[in-house]
Amino acid sequence: MGTDSKEFLLIQAEVPSSPDIQQVEPFSSTAVVAFEEPDSMGGVPILKYKVEWRLPGQDWTGSEHNANDEMTTITIVGLKPETTYEVKMSAINGKGEGESSPARTFKTEPV
């Protein structure tokens, strides 16, 4: 019948380190979070970024965004005007979700 061979390269993957939140630009009901990609990708590409926000002391609300090479900002929607929030981010690769960045506090603008 014949023979067939394949060669595979296996690498040990780790979860990525946390993204670095550079700036949060608040508006009345949205905020644009500018970030830098993690220092360590974990050996495999980042698939998604997760951004989470909350009122201080409350539960986190989050959303996931598919990663692409040009992604440097994520917009949070549905915020209340003149309200203080905390925001944090994490990166997700094929191995799983990495550590979250330290939370940053921001206040939305009046309407």
C-alpha cells in the first residue's frame, strides 16, 4: 500500500501574562481602554482579550473580544454617567486565561 510519515513539533504552552492597561478614556456611557499586549504570549498565539469592569465592591461584568494584530483598544459600553468604575484585563490563548492586570479606576463623564 505504501507508507506515510508526519513530523510534529510539540511545545509546552503556558497561559499568557496580563495585558498592560495604558490608559482609560471615559465618556458618559462608554470608556475606551488602551492596552499593550502581554510580555509573554505563553508560546502560542493570543486568541481573545477579556475586559472586566465593576462598581467598586460589586461583582465583575466582562466581555471577550477576539484578538487581532492591530488591536490596542477595547470599548466598554453600557456604563452610567458620572460613575466611578474599576477595570481589569486578561489575555486568553489555547492553554487558557492568564492573570488579570491590576485594576484601574476611572470615572465616566456627565451627559
